[in-house]
Amino acid sequence: MTSVINNAPALVQKRNLVTAIPGPKSAELMVRRKAAVSDGVGGTMPVFVAAAGGSVVLDVDGNTFIDLGSGIAVTTVGNSAPAVVEAVQDQVALFTHTCFMVTPYEGYVAVCEQLNELTPGNHPKKSALFNSGAEAVENAIKIARSFTKRQAVVAFEHGYHGRTNLTMALTAKSMPYKHNFGPFAPEIYRMPMSYPFHDNSSGIQIAETAIHRMEKEIGAKEIAAIIIEPIQGEGGFIVPAPGFLTALSKFAKDNGIIFIADEIQTGFCRTGAWFASEHEGLVPDMITTAKGLAGGLPLAAVTGRADIMDSVHVGGLGGTYGGNPIACAAALAAIYEMKSNDLIKRASQLESIFNNRLSAMQKKFTSIGEVRGRGAMIAIELVKSDGTPDADLTSKMSKFCHLNGVIVLTAGTYSNVIRFLPPLTITDELLNEGLDILELAFTSVT
């Protein structure tokens, strides 16, 4: 496949650098940012965006970058996808906000209907909409505790679930997410994660260890929920070994524990399925979603068994902006694009390109310890000659890509993973050009 939908006809899908990076206008804006924006807000690219479309980003100096990050897995259907833009413009002209809890509207209901239909399992389901992934996770825990009348929650090594107080407690990595922000919410317990690249045990063996610890350290009948990313995102795109997730899911079911799949980064065709849980045959009790749901607008959701979702008292869930009508319109358009353009199939095609190119690079460059992931959620873990994490090389590699017109993201507990999350509408040519720059980075940096 050589081409797909061009989401922005007015913005040529091509890498083009006309100044040094950053250019003078971006440099000026960086000075203004430094003076006006909290230093606590991180930054990856040294440029400021003027426009974005499809799989490219145009900065204020006229430089065009290949986008292999999608705003952290958000612009799955391409940036400013025409269908999303049209839906948003139509909704803005009708009304921008009323608050669903005050005067409801059809868009909210329609998004919930889509989520109930698309998520794994044929059982009755219901959904509730929120603003961000962290908010969805926080509410999923609230719902699980309400249903089970238990308090303990189990999360896993290398996991990431957000930046609120409760979700920081669930998140494994300290810097930059948790450092100096405690104390955190109580009754959170962390268990070992299957990490095949570093493990000497099978997925089932590691699950057995985690289950034994849950039984002995917490007590199975004290646990309200087990929450896990089917493929860990910020942790480094870790795909658990076969049997790990299914063993945890069975343990949860056998003990009345709510099994929550955090699909905020993996959801909506990203991994070559609507949801990554499907690769393992999982039917979670609840799923949290956000990122790719609404084509770039802030929207998140909790979808789960109807009996669990209805266990909360009236008024216990909600929020002023949760399920904003403009974001709902965008979500419905984005889901339509995913269906009509078969982006599940496209994710699998992109996976083949990634694996072919990156596996070839792995044979040339010993610093690539592993190529892993599913669909268009692929990563490389970089290591030193002794096999230990190489965060310094990872930083240099990503910077080289940035300065040469390719947006890539890093990840991993040890900051030694480069992850790729292109829009699923990217052309083969543009993706291969981005990977050409990555290969050049290995040659230049190492």
C-alpha cells in the first residue's frame, strides 16, 4: 500500500526544512514561553506549531515535520481530519456547552452507544464520559470500589495511569511523574509485570508470583480492582508474555475483583484491533479510553458491565465539561473514519513496515536490544554493549530526529525506549522517510 487518505490537501504530506531547528520565530516564542509558562510543563520539540494536517506538522518558521507521535497517540485518524473538522464546526455553530448533567444532548448518548458496541464482550454495557485519561482512570477506581465495597487496588511495575493524586499512586515511575508530589492515595499495591526482554520467567510464572503476593500481602477478598495496560505505554510499549494477562483476568473473575483494562493509549485501532485486550482474548469488566477517541479533542470514557456502572449513586459521576458536545461530535466523526477506512487493517500494514525496517536496523546496530509492539504502536529499546539501558543514546537519537524533521517520542522506566505512534493515515512513503532519518541517526550518533 503506497498511499491512504490525505487528511489535509492544503498541507503537503512532505518533510521540508527551510531553517535550522529551531528557527528564529520558534526561538522567539520559546523566550516568551520561558517567561510565561511554568517550568514544570515539559517539552519535547523546540518548535512551535502553526498548522498540522494528516501526518505532518508545520512550524511557525515554515518547517514541516513528519509526525511519528500523533500528539501521544491522539490524532489516530490524522491531524485536522476533514470529517472531524466538519463535525466540530457544525457543532460549534449549534451550541458549545450546556453540561450533560443539566440539559443533555444526543451526542453524549451516541458516543456511549458506540463505546458499548465496540469494546470487547457481548454483555450489557454502559459508559460515562470525562475529559482526560487520568480522570477516566480515577472514575473507574471509584466505580470499582462502589461496586465491590472494597478498597485495595492493584497496579503493576512500569505502569502509567495519569498525573492526578490517585493516578500518580497507580503510576510506577517517580521522575518526572511523582517526584515531590506525595503523599499519594492509600490502598494502592504494585505487583510484578511481565517484561519479556528482561524476564527469565514465562508470563504464567510471573502472573503466579503476582497472584501469590496479592493473596498473601493484600488478601484477594480485599481487592476492589486490578488495573493494567494491555500494552504498557509510558513504561516502554511492553507487551506481556502470553498467559500473563489471561491468568490475572481469571484470578480477578474467580475472586470478585474488577479487572480494568487501561486502553487509553492502546485503544481505537492503534494496535491492529479496536482494543489491545482483543489480542489476548480478554473481556475486561471495565475499559478506560481517551487519546485516540476524539480526533484531537479532549474526551475520555469509562465503559463497563452495566451492573458495575450502575452501582454508583445518582450524582456520583460527572463533571462540568465531561462529554463536551464538541468533543462528542469529533469522537463520532473519528470513529466513523476508523470504520469506513478500515484503520484496523491499516495498523497491521504499518506494523509490517515497522518490523521490516527496524529488524533490519537491529541487525546493523547492536544498540537496538529489542523491537516490540503491535500495530502502529511500536518501539525500540536501546542498550549498551553490556545490555544495560542506554538513556543517553536514546536522548541523542531522538534529538537528531527532531533536528532533522521527524517527531519521535521516548518512553520507558529507564528512559531508553523510542516509541512510534504515527497517525494510521500516514502514507508508506512518509513513514519510510521518517525511518530513513532514524537509521541516519544511528549512523551519525553512534
